Amino acid sequence: MTPKPLRLTPNILVWDLPVRVFHWLLALSFAGAWITAESERWRLLHVTLGYTMGGLLAFRVLWGLVGTRHARFSDFVRGPRAALRYLGGLLRGQPEPYVGHNPAGALAIVALLALGGLIVATGWANYNELGGDLMEELHEGLASTMLAVVAVHVLAVIVSSRLHHENLVRAMITGRKHGAPGDGIRHAWRSVAALMLVAVLGFWTWQWQDAPRADAVAGVHATQPGDDDDD
């Protein structure tokens, strides 16, 4: 008897473009804000990236309510019991397959959204000199916690990619994963992603228009009376 040909699971569109653009812009903004956190020279960049994070997080919450199928919170937020069950399968080397976010990844996403919101709020308060040293320490502590969650998230993505035999990082770039055709989405929503990019780049341009004047003012304030005395 002739053996049946092997049916390969096709690549389907899972992540729309707004989700992918959000993901990488948030990673870039957080990394840049972390690197510039201790530098007075790059304070404007740090603040700009912090505000960018705030706008991105607000968009993701909205898109989690009205976005495409796998972008919605209702599709992947399943609670701690489902996450523990998934992690148990992961430890046994037999993880449950999920087209969208798995339950453990969903918890990481919710944690990152919550931490990001608190970081932006405390950063705004600290920038406006509200709360004193306590607010500054809280802001730094939240940022360190988010960095730890990001590290765990990256490690989990690497492990899951190996166990599922699928490159999850590449999926967040191309938007495509293996799955049944009926599990995919029809539209990438490129227009929404383009508007997001235009908004972010426009905000960055607007912020940096005042940067030269701010540096000039700082230089004037740094000059004290008597600095040019000849004696």
C-alpha cells in the first residue's frame, strides 16, 4: 500500500503588524531608557523614551480589546492555573501547542504591561519632582523588576522555540506561525501600524526640536559669576 504523503502544517498569519511594531518599539524604548537612566546628558532621551513607552502601552491595552483575534486579551489571558499546567508540560518536554500566546507567556505580557505603566507613572512623578527620593527609588526598583521579567521572558521564548520546533522570535517579525488555516487572521492592519510609527516618529521629532535650546540654557546656567575673572 502506498503511504499517505506527510501533510505539513502551513504558515498562517497570527500576529498583526500593530502587535509586532508595538513589541519591537517597546523593547527599543525600554532598552534605551534603561541605558540612559543614569546620564544627565541624555536625560531628554530618557524622558522621551519613557513617554513613548506610555503611549505604546496605552495603545496595546486598547488593541487588546478591539484588535485582531490573537491580539485580544480574551484570546490568551487564561489565569494562573492554565499557566501552571502549561509550565508543567514544558518541564516534561511536552508543552501544549498554542497558536497565539501560551498561558505562561500571557502572564508575562500582563506583568510587563502593568510594570510598564507603573514605571511611566513613577517616572513622570519623579521628573516633576513629586515624591522625593522615595519616588525615585520606587521608579528604579520597578525598572529593575521589569528587566528581570524581560530576562525570564526571553529565556522562556528560547526554551519554547526549541520544544515547539518553531522560531518564536522570527514569528514576531514575520507574524507567521505553523497552524491550521482557520486559526489565522485575514488582515495585517498595516494602516494602523503605519499610523503608530508616524505618531512615534512625530513625537520624537517634536521632543528633540527643543533639545538644542535646552542645552544652551543649561550651558548658560552652568556659567557662574566670576568664572571669567583674570586674577
